[in-house]
Amino acid sequence: MDLETTMPGPVDGRSGQGRAMPSDDARVAYSGAESRRGASATARPIARHRGLTDRSIAWLCIAPTLLLLLAINIFPLLWTVYLSFTDYRANRPGVPIEWVGTRNYERLLASEDVWGYLQATAHFVCWSIALQVILGFGLALLINRQFKGHATWTTLILLPMMLSPAVVGTFWTYLFQPQAGIFNYMVNFFIGAGDFTMIGDVNLAPWAIVLVDTWMWTPYVMLICLAGLRSIPQYIYEAAEVDRASAWRQFWSITVPMVLPFLMLAVMFRAIENFKMFDLVVELTSGGPGSVTELASINLKREAFEKWRTGYSSAFAVILFVTVFGAANIYVKLLNRMKQR
Amino acid sequence: MSVDSTPSVVAATPLARRVAGSLVIAYALISMIPLVWIFMTSFKTPSDSIAYPPKVVFEPTVEGYVNLFTNRSRQTPEYLASLPPPETWYEELVRSRNMVITGPSRFVGRYWNSLIIGFGSTFLAVFLGTLAAYGFSRFKVPGEGDLLFFILSTRMMPPIAVAIPIFLMYRQLGLSDTHLGMILLYTSVNLSLSVWLLKGFIDEIPREYEEAAMVDGYSRLQAFFRVVLPQARTGIAATAIFCLIWSWNEYAFALLLTSGTAQTAPPFIPIIIGEGGLDWPAVAAGTTLFLLPIVLFTVLLRKHLLRGITFGAVRK
Amino acid sequence: MNKGRASALAGAAVALGLQATPTFAQDQELTLCWAAWDPANALTELSKDFTAKSGIKMNFEFVPWTSFADRFLNELNSGGELCDLLIGDSQWLGGSATYGHYVKLNDFFAQEGISMDDFLPATVEAYSTWPKGSTEYWALPAMGDALGWVYRKDWFARPELQQAFKEKYGYDLAPPATWDQLKDVATFFQGREIDGKTVYGAAIYTERGSEGITMGVTEALYPWGFQYQDPEQPYQMDGYVNSPDAVAALEFYKALFECCTPPGHTDAYMTTNLDAYRSGQVAMQMNWFAFFPGIAKDDQVGGDRSGFFVNPKAKIEASALGGQGISVVSYSDNQDLALEYIKWFAEPEVQKKWWALGGYSCHKAVLEDPNFPNTAPFAADFLRAMSGVKDFWQEPTYAELLQAMQKRTHDFVVADQGTAQEALDKLVQDWTQVFEDDGKI
């Protein structure tokens, strides 16, 4: 999986290392470097430099990271996979662990409740991302016009994303409270929707969590789109104007394709995060009413840390991980293919 | 946040600019309303905060902040009369509500833990991430693409799922509820992001610079410090902001793996109970105070933030 | 560290009257863990006497109810040494006794002459014993509690309201004695304008996260004669948990939720109910007796504005049991000091002061005192409630049983899914599965 090609770059096809702008060719600062090597992206030094070989330096640099990740991410993951085939319960340390084969998986896949949780998660992920993309991209386009004071307003828009999701969930319960909170009053001020309860209504609660998540993370998508927009070189638009292409045409054939890789990256990050979502929703609705907003992670926490069914919850965790991993894999391949075009 | 030297803006008419401006300002104002309301709530009394209809005009007080930092208990007026007069302004405020301060709350301790664990893990993630990114970028590492995807995939596991075996592992190792345990955990989660981002930055620093430096006699290590790091500093700053935001605001691990000693602020703020329900002014006060360091950090480094996302499309 | 050996060692040391570790008077500290609520503040006050008498400094770790079980069960399961003394929920006894989290207190009681006969039998059985009803003691009854009701006495006293009620329902407006009356009164107040604001009937428990709605629903189930299992055959629940009476009770609770609660009251437990009541939104609230001293002292709704009544009856009179016992954690390093605290706490004089400060003593010297019903407006109701309390499962697997009931009842009552019969049938299935996995069936 070549990650280099997934990183967004200018549309002239030069991706990978040394993603310099065409107009930057002449701006190499350090004297003499230009004459010795071209802007080569592939040649790598293998010579010895004072003591350590390059190979050992490389491993020295990478090893601490890999070791830490192995210890704290991979080893637990493998342990989780092992536990998923047992009936272990973490609140009974003395009891011997029994191997039960695929019984946990069978129970999970046969349980209609579990499909409900996955459905709730899918609804949340899809709609929150859709809204964030529309709003975020729209905002980025508008901010890119560089009206007066746009820097300050941009900074203000960024504030929601800097809060702790758990705290956000908590104070939005306060805002959504029909009597003491301002949300209902404000909505009725503009629309006159009458009496309703955002987080107490079975139909509205899934939208409440989408709304709060969108409020929180639209700035993130906006930021990434803005970066994408800023990366489009001016000369391309100038060339299009020379060709007398309309603004609409410019938008669709220049702006969108060049921002799309950035956008898709933002979508991937947000989708991964929202699939794992726990703290915001658990504080906002506790998974209620009933189980309509009980996301996969919330159920996982209940199984693992309230009921202490460690083996069963490990199986659920493995299923979730495999799902995200598989989806991300496919997505990154798609992204790469898009980059080649 | 205007950083770029060659803005690629579609040439906009003044009218278009004004329309764009008003739409953005409208969105900014609407999205700020909840924050402004919470900020206002931090200056209400607890009964004002649950009044209905909600009070827009009210008498401000710092009771929320005092409640955030203290534990109190309600007493009868007779008992209060028997006590010596209050010595400080906040004691006086509390007494006026027929309560006495029984001691400081845990907020300062939690905030302090957040500072240690948040900044500690950010520093470590950026440090190790820079090293690893340099390694991946400059050297031919076997299986590089796969290793990089593997590093990214460590972020795909739901925190709750990782928490189960980490809980068991830390219990064995005695790392439960310790600062070190949490710093290591947060670092490893942030590494996936930091390696990935930093590799992008370091990739775009032409290796010619280092080559030239090494030809001039510097060792690779010196070249790293003298050439690569300064060039990468905006990328490092951007990565640091993202890592800090994540570590600072993390909830699930802090909830499940810590209790008295190493618990950070996010599990603490949503459960500040007043005399009935949540003490909303105190929760609002906690939210405001907790937001400050991040805002400060971001404002100081805001020039680097946008640059960071760009992965270096534009350079001076 | 081998927990079994450590607690056996400490037990032996205590039995021989030796101190486990040499300590000096200034260094002695104890940490007591409980939930963060009014009675905890009262206990902090009370414990100052202990510190004065013994020189041992008391530290407290209080966590709000919504995170209480999470936090301290986690602590116990990780063998944490934070808590020396833990006032744990009565439902934790099964697990804590079975998995060795609590120190068994029989020897200590025998040695110090603390007799369980000095405490109300219902409280001893509920807060101290495991297995249920045996004489193995794992805690000292610390806080008696049951689920009761509060009402706005000042509103009930208004002549125009009394007249309107009498016209509509044909009997006097008064604290309801039956669930039908409760519904009538709640319906009467729902949506009524009082002092310029719209008010609502009652605040009841509907919380999804920890145990709220289960406590609320069982408060309705018990008066309909609910039984958890066949009295002759343990763990046989079909026909008992989902009996026609149980279905009727559950449907009644849902009807009450739908007709007579404030809008948005879908995830409410103790604190939300208190807020709704104190802000003047509701005429009645269901809440634990533990809060009643605080309500009586409240500056907005206290004094003559509030009155209390015991859980209304349907077929029988019964209330949901709350309350906790105080235990010594077996991972603690200060077990001897902790036992000293328990010895002090069990003294009749201390128990009397505990009641005076707002804690619910379980000691007969307090409760059987002839003057007791006069000591507080809710005292008589408390005695009445405690004579007819029922508790939830205390099995080691209680958390799974609780979570299952939380889900099934919340799905039905709040999320409007399925029928009451279906909800209870599914609950029987869930519980059967839990007991099968646990080897009880």
C-alpha cells in the first residue's frame, strides 16, 4: 500500500517526494545542491557516513516507533483476537480460561440487537460525513474568496473542534433540554415547530447526534478543503480564462478534481473516527432512547466494562476492526486510482 | 491565516466577496451561539442555569468557578452562625448560599494531569514521529508501504476495544492509573497520525540540502539537526497541534484506565454534581477553562496550522 | 500480590488483635469511597468525630452515581488500592464476596461484640449478607434507603386546585395512596398553569445508562406483587417475571410516562428529577429517601412547600430497596484502621448522630426509638417503606441482569418498541441466558 501516492499533490502528476511547484524549480536555496543532483525522486544514498550505515540509521529511527506500536497496539490486538475465542471474564481473574471456538462470533452474528447497533453506527457515519462535506467544502470555497477579516472568522469557526467530545455531549444535553435549554426556543423562533424533544424522540435522536457531530467537525473538513483550494496554482485558472471557460466550467473541471483528493482524505479520517465514536454520543444520549443511538462502541463498552463479558466483547471488537480495516483498504485503493487519473 | 504567497483564488468581484463574507460570518455566528451560551452559563447561579424559559438577562456571579474548585456541603443556618466569620471572598460567597467549603475539588489535580499527560504524550509522539518519518523518508526501508499502512491502521481500532487488553496488561504491569501508562498509550495512538503527517513534510524537503551539508562535512545527525529540522518546523508545529488536541480531549481511555491518581479532566467535567443535577455553571466554567490552553496553543501556532494541512503545496 | 493470601493474613492478624503494619499516630490515613450525594457530605461531617477520637485522617473519594458503579467496580476488578473502605451498592455483595473483593467481617464482629441483631433485619439481609439470608457478613449496614415520593404540599393546599380536583375525580386532593390515584393526580397537574408557568405531573426514573429506569419500573412492579422467580425453584422465571400482573404494571408505568411527565424527561435519574422538582416543573417526583433531608432544607422547595409519601400500593404495599453497607476492601493496606472505623461507626451514639446529620441509620437504637417518626417529616414514611422493601438481584452476574432489564424496559417505555409482554418475555430469555452461562441453571 503506497501511501505516498495517496497524499494530495498538484494535478500536474508529480506526486511522491519533492512535490515542488513548477515555478519553484529555480528556488533551491542551498548553494551547489542543484548541480550535483537533479530533482530526482528515486535515487537513495547507500554510502557510508561516519560510522553507522544508512541501514542501521534507518532502523534506529524507526525502531522506537515500531516497538511502541507493537507493544501497545499490536500485542493487545493479538491478545484481543485470542480472547475472542474464549469465555474469559475480566472480573473473575482466578477462573481458568475456557476455549469456546467460534461461539462468540456465532452469537454476535445471530443477534438482531447487534445488527441494530451497526445500523445506528452506519446511519450516524453516513449522514454526519455527508453534512460535513457539504458544509465544509462550501465554507472553504467562500473563505477562499478572501474577504476582509476572513482570517479571524476562520479561527472562530475552528473553536468547536478544539473541545473535548465528552464535554460537548454533556453540554448539548443542556442545550437540547426542552424547558431550560435554548435549542428549542431558537428553532421555534425561526420555524415554529412546536413541542419536540431532540434527544428524547426516537425519530429525532439519531439526527441530534448527527447535528452535534457536524457542528463539531465541519471546521476540520473546511480546513482540509481550504488547504486543497490553496494548493491549486493560479496559472491554471489564468489559462482557463484565456480559453474563455466560464466560472461554472472552471469550478467543475479545475477546482473539484483538484480538491477531491483532499476531500476524500478528510472523509476517510472522519469516517474512521465516527465509526469508533463513543464519548460524544454516550454523554449526549446514553445510546437512547431505547437503543436507537446505541453505536457499536457504546455497546462494546457495556459488554466489556459493565457486563465484563470480555471474550464476547473481544469478538465484537475484532469484527469492528476488520470492518474498518477492510473498508479503509478499499478506500485507499480507490483514492490511489483517482490519483493516477 | 493567510500564509500563502501565491494565492490561487478565483478572481472574485467585490460583490462576490461581500456575499461570501456575509455567509461565512453568518455560519460563524450561528456555530458560536452554543459556545457563547455556555460561556454565559458559567457566570450564572445554579438556579438561574436551570430556569425555564432560559434566562438571557441575569445577574452574573463567579459562583460557577468557585463551585468548580471546591467541595461544599449545605448546613443549617444555626450551624453556620456558630462558625467563625469567613476569611476569603469565595468562602463568603459560599456561606451566602448556606453552605460551607469542605475542601478543594479534584479539578486542579485533573487539570494538572491533563497538562502532564497531554503535553508529555504530544512531545513524545512528535519526537518519535519525526525520527520515524525521517527514517521512512530518507532511507529505503523494506516493506515501507506496508509498514506505513500498518501504522495508520493502528488508529482504526475502537478505543474501547483496545482498552480491554490494555486494561488487563496494565493491571499486570502495575501501570494502571499511572501517568507513564497514559503517556505511553496516548503516544502510541498519536504516532499513527504524526508519522504519517511528518513523512509528508519531510518528503518535501529536498534531500539535496542534506546531501550538500554532508558533502560539506557534517554527519548525518548534524545534517538532520541543522538542515532538516528547521525546514520541517512548520510541519512539526502542525502535527503537534493535532496530537495535542487529541490527547487533551481524550475521554474513553481516561475513563477506563485511570481513577484517582492519573485521571485527566474530560472524565471529570461531565460529572460535576451540584445540589440536584449537574452544576451547570461549574460544568460551563470547567469547559471554558479547559478550552483555554488549546486555544492559546493554536493561536500561537495558527500560521503553521493551515500550512500543515497543505502538506507543503506552497513554499516561500 | 495474591489477594486471597493477603486478606487471610490480615484477617488472622486482626483476629489475634495485632496490627498488620506498625504505624505512628500522625501518619494514619484512611480513604473511604462512596457516591457523591447529600449523605456523603453528611458522612464527611460525621467522620470528623472519628478523626478527633482516633487521630486517623479521613480522605474521601466520592463519585456521582452515574459513574459510581463503573468507577468502583473497575477499581475492585483491577485490585486497586485506592479505597480502604467502600460503601458499595447492595447489589455488589454477590460479586464482591465471591471474587474476594471484600473482607469477611464475621470474626471481627464476634471479636468486637458487634451484633447484627442491633440492626433492622431487612437491612442486614439486604446490605450485609451473601449468600442472601445467611449469616455470612461482608458489610455493616450503613445507609438505609428506599424509593419514595415527594410532592408540592403548597400546591396541594391551594383551595382552587382542591376544588377543581374534587370536581373532576370525586375525592380529595391528597398524597396518593394507590397507583391509580397517583395517575389521577399526575394527570391533573399535567400542563396546568401555576404561578404563570406551565407545570407537569410527575418526574419519574427513565435513565438508560446505569440503573435508572430499572429502579423506576421495579417501583411499579413490586406493588403489583412482582416476583423474580419461582419461590420453590430458584432461577425459574417464566411465568413470574412475565406474569400478567407484571405486564399490567409495566404498561401502567409506560402510561404514566406518556401522560404525565415533562417533555424531554427521557433519560432521567435522581439528579434530573431533583432539578425538575426544584425548578418548579413538576408536582411530584419519585426519588430515594436519601435526598429527602436535602429537599426539606432546600431554599426553593423546602420547609412547608414539600411533603413526602411512601410508594403507593396496587395489590400490596412495597417499595424498591436502595441503600448500602460499608465494607473493607481486601486490597487495602490499612485494613486494621478500616476495621476501627467500622467499629466506631457501629456505636449507637454515632448512629444517632448519623441520622441527625442526614444519613439513614439502620440501627435499632435509632429506628425503634418511639420518637423517631417525629424527628423528620419523612421519618414515618421511611419506616413504613423499609418494612416492605424488595431488592433487585444481588447475584455476581447482577450487572448483566441489570443491563438486560435497562435495555428491554427502556426500549418499551421510552422508545415505544413492542409490547409489555414482549419486553418481559425477552427479559426472561436474557436472564435465562445469563444464568445458564453462569452455571446456575
